[in-house]
Amino acid sequence: MAVQHLKSGKPAEARAEDDAKVRVTVEGILKDIETRGDAAVRELAQKFDGYSAPSFRLTLSEIEAAMQKVSARDMQDIRFAQDQIRRFAQAQRASMIDIEVETLPGVFLGHRNIPVQSVGCYVPGGKFPMVASAHMSVLTASVAGVPRIISSAPPVKGAPHPAIVAAMQMGGAHEIYVLGGIQAVGAMALGTETIRPVDMLVGPGNAFVAEAKRQLYGRVGIDLFAGPTETMVIADDTVGAEMVATDLLGQAEHGYNSPACLITNSARLAEGTLAEIDRLLAILPTRDTAAVSWRDYGDVILCDTHDEMLAVANDMAYEHVQVMTDRDDWYLENMHSYGALFLGPRTNVANGDKVIGTNHTLPTKKAGRYTGGLWVGKFLKTHSYQRITTDAAAALIGEYGSRLCMLEGFVGHAEQCNVRVRRYGHRNVGYGMAAE
């Protein structure tokens, strides 16, 4: 039996058509922001968020007022989540060391890990206020030592969302803005009369935010292309249909275009999951979103073997991959293209999204083939340097360097090496430009 698609979402052509429409919209809006600055941002904020204020940047008193609205229990939960995320980010940072090695006598090579100097962190808040995204971007940038961290989230019900503001402030943001969507990432990257541009944009978002980041990449750095969330469950008969269906719909509720996929070698589990999804969609409060997402972007793929399941999963390279099998560690060893793995039935994607400590800004649309997710290292640039401390080393490297430059026809390059050989060595190389 070959791999069977028991249920499929929209064909690739239809998805590409949707992407093209988003691309054109984003291009026009970014051009407007670049041309008209604050005026364009203000109009867009009014149009898309119904929000206007004398300044989109919150003052310290406005930040404090917002935080006062957060309940004590919610503040305690935010602190707990940030403690977990900080602990893991600090461990990751400690793994990145500056090095210097003597590769030959008198030749020293090294690198330094230097923080990006300014970062704009986008926190989604349209359909759902993504409080956790503030931890993931702002706090992680803070652990990395970024000297200027600005953060932006859309208003919720016409005002800054108190818990998002609290998470930004507690995470270490230096500037907090009430802006959403394309106008937020555009203003942070391009700059306006009142917002100094940043060097890097990070944070998840909808298809429009992801496309804006793609178009801005090069002018600024980005963490990765993090579009609509994707979730995959790899499961066999060791787990039941209720848990699988719950894990699929738990992410499908994100938006109308959030892919969710089951890969299994059990026909019984596949059929049971399809039935269980129908049952849950009848009672899920977010079914209006989840049902559309499952209809258009849901897949159930039946395979013969674990090897087939692995091959399909690596090829699809989904953002979140929940593994519930009799060989979870085998998948950990052999999966190579994904955003993050969630191993075993005791954990789930929601843990990673909100609290466990790993970062939830992850690659989508097969970007897991070439990048991992956001982590402290994304905010650090590894810069190399070199130093030669002896005459003998200068002459030795110079001789090799001169010959290799001439091999490529770079006479001026060769003379850079030759002048060192003549100054620090005891014999002439024998070619190059005029003698010193």
C-alpha cells in the first residue's frame, strides 16, 4: 500500500494564489509607509485597528496603568512563564562562547558573539492577544544583550492589551508601541518621523506580517519566515483519537489558514481521528475558525511504515511536530526538517507556545529545511577576527597568500602579502608590483 491521503486541504495552486494577493497588498502598504511615514501609519492604524492616539508609543505612566489592570494571578503566571523561557535562553547563551585559537605559531584566529544593536519585536494580537509572543521575542533579545529593544502589538478592543504590555515591560522592552500588522513591522523597519528604525525584526504574525517581513528582509534582518501556524501529529496505535484530534484542532483555531496534518500508520486511528474532529468541532467555542482551517488546510495521511511516516514528515517540514509513537526517540534522532518537536503524549504544542521554555517563533512553509526557530543566538552576530604576532608567521602566510592571489590573477591582493614578506621575512617572494 502506498502513502494514502485520506483527507487533503486546498491544492498548492490555490494556496499560491492566496499568497500572490497578499504579496501585492503588502508591497503597496510598505511603499506608502516609506513615502509618508507617520501619516501613513496613522491612517493604517485607524483603518485596520480603529485606533488613534497622540502617540503610538506608550509612556511609562501608561505602561504602569495598563499593568495595574492585570490580575495578580495573571501576573504570577506571566512571571512563571518568563522564568522558564529566561532559564532556557540563558543556558543557550552560555553555550555560545567567544573563541581564539592559535592555528599556527604566531597566527591567532577568533570570533566574538556581538548582539544586534536594535531589534523590533512584533507581538500578534488580532484574533487572539498573543501574550506569550512578548516573552519569546523581547525577553530572549534581552538575555542576548540587545541594547535597544522595541516592541509593538495591536490594540485589543480599542486599547493596549494590559497583559501584553506587562509581558513586554517585564521582558525588557525599552520602547512599547500600540501598532499592529503591516504598519507595525513597516514602521519599525523603515522608520518614521517618530520611530527610529531597527536593525532586525522578529516575531510571528499572520500572512500579511510574514510577507511584510519577507519584503523587508535585506533592509533589516529577520528571525525567520513565520507565517500562519502549522501543526503535525505523527502517531501510531499507542495513542487515542481524542488526543490526536485535540492536538490538531488546538492549532487549527489560530486562523482560517492554519495547516494541521495527521501522519499515521494506523487506519483505525486515522478514521477515528476524522470522526473525533467532527465531534469536537460541534462543541469547540472557536469552531468557526478551526472548522474552516481544517476544511481548507487539514490533511490525514496514512502510511505503511514508520520509515514512510518519517519521509513524509521530513518532506513537509511542518512548524510544530507532535510525536506520539512507540519510538519517539527514533524520530528525534531522524527528523531533520521541522520547527520544534514535542515528544510523547505528556507534552503538547500548547506547552511550547505558552510556558515550557522553548521558543514558539518557528519556521513555517518548509523553512525548517534550512533554519531553526527563534532563539537567543538569532540576536547575536558571530564576527571573526585575525591577528599575526610574529615576523615568521607574517612571512609564511604572506608567501602562501601571494601565490594563491596570483593564481586567481589578483596582483594587488598579492602585493598586500608581498609587502609583509619583504618587511618581515628574510627573502623576496620574487614577483609582485614594485619593490618597496
